[in-house]
Amino acid sequence: MPHAETKVITAHVPLPLAEKVDQLAMRLERSRGWIVKQALAAWIDQEEERSRLTREALDDVDAGRVIDHQAVQAWADSLATSNPLPVPR
């Protein structure tokens, strides 16, 4: 099976973080590089999802699909009462 091309990336990390990486690597019986690759891939996925959701929300705003802040605040305040308001639409 051919290996994917790779590139070495270096980064200075605080010692406590590096120690946590080493501890995880030992506990999981994986290399330090494997731990860093997993963490970086998860962070990039999270950031890409955050960006997608932000663009989607901005599209909603541009299209006028918004809910008035006061309606949301009244709904949120009502949640602690015996008669909560319906979710604003």
C-alpha cells in the first residue's frame, strides 16, 4: 500500500502541553506524531464546521430569516416559569 505524501511541520508548544501529548502517546501506545495528527485533524474539522455554520447563518441574515432579540429574550426568560412561551419562529 503506497504511503500518502507528508510534510514535516514544527511547532513550539508549552511544556505542559507537550507532556500531555507524551502521556497520551504512552497510554494509547501510539507515537507522539500520531497523537498530534489526530488532534490537528479534529481541530481542522471543527474549524471547517464552524466556518460552514457561520456562512449559513450569514446567508439566513441576508435572506431576512432572523428572530427578534426581544422575542428570544422573552422566551428564554419564560423557561424558568410555570408557563413557558413557545419557541419563537
